[in-house]
Amino acid sequence: MCGIIGFTGNIQAKNIIIDGLERLEYRGYDSAGLALLNNGRINVMKKTGKVADLRKLCENAELSGTCGIGHTRWATHGGVTDVNAHPHRCGQVVLIHNGIIENYKQIISEYGLADKLMSETDSEVVAALLDTLYDGDPIKAIKKTVNVLSGAFALCIMFQDIPGKIFSIRNVSPMVATSCEKGSIIASDLTALIEFSKDYFVVPEYHILTLSKEGIDIIDMKGNEVKPEILSVNWDIASAQKGGYPFFMLKEIYEQPDAIRNTVTPRVSQGLPDFTEDGIDDSIFTDCERICVVACGTAMHAGMVGKHLIESRLRVPVQVEIASEFRYKNPIMDSKTLTIVLSQSGETIDTLEALKLAKSMGSKVLSIVNVKGSTIARESDYVLYTHAGPEIAVASTKAYTVQIAAMYLIAARMGLVRKLIDEKSTKKFIINLINASNIIEETLKSANNIKRVANHIKLAPDAFYIGRGLDYTMSLEAALKLKEISYVHAEAYAAGELKHGTIALIAENVPVIAFATQEDVYGKVISNIREVKARGAYVVLVSMDEKVDDVAICDQHIRIPKLDSEFTTFATSVILQLIAYYTSEAKGLDVDKPRNLAKSVTVE
Ligand code: F6R
């Protein structure tokens, strides 16, 4: 949450910073600001609203300088106001911050900083503290400051009397950096860096970086010089642009066939699942007695699909935990529990802390992560990278389906090495999994039909998704997606559960979207549909066949390709994503940046 960027080099920094902020905007869009250091002066421009508003503000201003920092905010401490926007200035110091300083109140009173502060933010307290401790030696002041701070922080700092330099340090909150012939650049994530170089490094925690146009120096807290590990990105700038789509979310929905292909095919050898290249030791699958899946939001829903699959195919018990709850429930974990962590960003703080807790209790951790070199990836015993490419829209789509695909791969490998499923059946399963890309391509052809459904839903205050078995787990994701980007209140119910209370909410025209893709419970879901239809619901049936009688009871029918029940998840994913997308679009909302949200939740 919050996007930060710093650039110092041979060319003007203003546009580099604003362009970078636009790419980082998915991390927070309450306000945006920048500061440019030029001739011993620092100009600060900041404003509530989107980066586009900041761009306008800066258009006519006299802003020059080859060294600057910028920030796009997701508010935590203090409301969405101009004064709370970053950068924060105090005396000689101007800084931007991502994270939360837990002891900011204590620092204010201990160092008598109250009179120096203008905003309500914890971040400005860091600027005030730094200014208080600064005596001309930036490294000394930064060291002293971070020794006082508790909490998560990624800081980029400029001192008015130090030309051309940006200082940076972090704890937990992510930052990556690179240098090239244009200069040195640091940012919250790669989307802002990729234009400059495909090589980058993850900023090590509690190390002080000094960025100048010549390059980046890194020292540890004892002053020793440190050489970072250089990583390489395997996607390009085009992946982080809309490419003709009106919103990133639609583009990312359409990228799913490729994302799945890129994630699955490198892990298939002679028709069988193979994690040799990932360095994943089969012993984690054979030695465990149970699995604990930990994640948040959409990633957790992908974990629920995995649970269903592993339990039904392998009879290995799987529990799925909301990461933020897991941490405080005194969980039962041991060395016989394999923890599977799912995270697109690899930075979600609750998931990260849950991972650390699981590890400390003796559990081996296998994470499914999309962002290379992210903190969760680095903290895990083993990583299965998904290859979805950058996901920019706040609402997760392609990262979800590749997480599901990764869970299918794990289920297949685990079944094989535990000798629960023979090679022939595993090969058949893998053929079906590879076919998931085609399933998605086929389902995307229903887009126009889905638009009609969205036109009905957009008028409703509430909507319900129902299903049984795997379809119930898809309903959970469907309801989250609809709420998140269209602001239509939506609930997911196990279809058989409605009559135990919730059916009281079904009245004339209330949309009920029923997933009926599971062969073993198909008839039961149809009965549940009849129950809601009898009470006036507007029913959308999602199923494989056009069984005339069943379709006749519905107001709309969305057909999915004929598939084994285990693989309908890929078709249903596309449908639930497009329903949410088109509803949001029909309401004229900013699909990619839903209110109050930000990508990558790095606060607890
Ligand atoms: C919803 C969504 C979130 C994320 C959740 C976890 O569309 O994107 O629910 O799934 O915040 O994020 P990651 O996967 O980055 O850990």
C-alpha cells in the first residue's frame, strides 16, 4: 500500500516520477505528491486525488531538478487531505514513506516534536525526528532514526543541503532498485522500474542506500559495504500497459490463457507434474500428515479450491485459514503440517506474518507467489512461482486462476509421489489442466451474454451467488469480486444453506446467480434454484448443458463448455470475473481502482 519512487540522474526527474507514480497508482490513490531537489532548494507539490490531478498541478509549475521523490498514498494515519499527502517536509528533510510507524505518538512526546508537525500522519514524525537528529551527516541521522522506529517502513529521503542524492532504508515494506545510464531509481515495485532496466535488486532490510547519478551504494547498519543480488524480470513494459483495453482488469482477464500456459507447461515433464526446476523436494509432500493453507481474500479463495481438490482426490486433510485470523488463534501446527501460502504480491503483511508463525512452529512452507524475489517468496522454504506477469488492476483475476492452476499441480504431484494416483490417471489430469487455457478462451466468447446479466445486476442493491461443492468456493470469489469493484452488496451461499435463514432476503427481482457445474450435486442445485425462483428471484444459471426444463426456470443462462467437474473452476472464474467487470463498467466506475482499496496490503 502506497507507492513510492525516487530518481536521481542526468535528466529531468519530474516526468519520470509522475510516470512512475501512474504505474504505481494501484498501490494507493487517495493523494499523490512529489518533491524535486534543485540548487539547494526542495520544491514539494502534493494533492488529494489521483496522479492525473498531480500531473495537472505540476504542468504549469516551474519544476526542474534531476533528483526527486514521489508518492501515491493509501491513507492509514490521518484523513485524505492535501496536508496529509506525501512528501513530508521538516526543516532540511523531505521524505516519503510506505508502512506504519507504530510508536509515532511515543516519539512525538519523547523528542518534543509536536510543534514541528503539520499533518496527522505517522510519516511526518519520521521527517521531524530525522531533522532533529541531523547534524550534516545523513547516514548517522538515518541510523539513529531507524533505531527508534518500530513498525514497517520504506523511506526515501532527501536533505536540502545534499545535492543529487536520495537516501533510502526499509523494514518489511517492499522496495526494489536499479541503476542505468540515465541514473538511479528506486520504487515500491517493478512496474516503475522496468522502463529503465530488466535487472534490479530487492533492497535489503535495514541497509542504507545512497542513490546518485553514478549508481547506488549500499551499507549495512555497521557501515560495511554490501553488494546486492541482481535479479532479472521476465516481462516487459508492454505487460504493464493497457494495450488497447479500457481497463487493466479486462486485459488481465483476457491474459489468463497465457498466464496458465506459462505457469503449467514448464512444470510438466513427459506428461507428469515435475517441480525439479523449482527445487521443490518431494519429501514435503510425502512427509506431511495434513496441509494448512494460509492466505487473504482472493488468494485464500484459490486455496479453498485446492482444499476441495486435495481432500477429494487424495484424502489428505487440508484446512484453509484467513491469514489475519491464523496469527491470533494459537493455531495447531507441527512438523507434520505442510503450510501452503498463496500470495500474488508476495508482500501481504498478514500472510507474511502467518508464514513466519507457521515456520516457527516447525511447519515447512511452500508458497505460491507471482512476484519474483518478494518477501514471502524469500521467507519460504520452497516457492512455486506463478507466471501471470504483472497484475495491475486492484481486483485480482489472472493471479487467482494461476494460483488455482498451481494448486492443481500440487495436488497432482502429491498424488503421484504418495502413490495415491497412478501415472496414467495423473497424465489424464495434467492434460485436462493444460486444457484450462482453452476452456478460458472458449468461455470468454460468452462475454456479450454476460454483459446482459451485468445490466440487470447493476440496478440491484444486493445479489446472491449460490453453488455446492467447488461451485460454492467459486461463489465466495464471485461475491467478493462483485462487491469489490461494482459496490453491489453480494453474498455467497452454499445453495442448500439458503433455506436456513437467508432465503428471507429473496424477493421480487433480487439477482441470484447459481453455479451448477458439479455433476454430483447438479439436481440439488436445480431444486434450490426453484426455491428462490418461486420467491421472485431473478435467476442466472451457469451450467454446462442446455437442459431445456432447467434453463426454462431461469431468467438468463450462461453456458460453459462440457468439462469434468474438477475443471469447471476455470470457466466459472471467467464468468464471475466478467460479471463483476461489466457491472462495474455499466455503473461508470473506475474498475481498476475501486474505492478504499489498494493492491498489495502491507498494513495489518
Ligand atoms: C481481491 C484481491 C485481494 C487479494 C488479497 C491478497 O480481488 O485482490 O483479496 O487477493 O489482498 O493479496 P496477495 O495475493 O497479494 O497476497
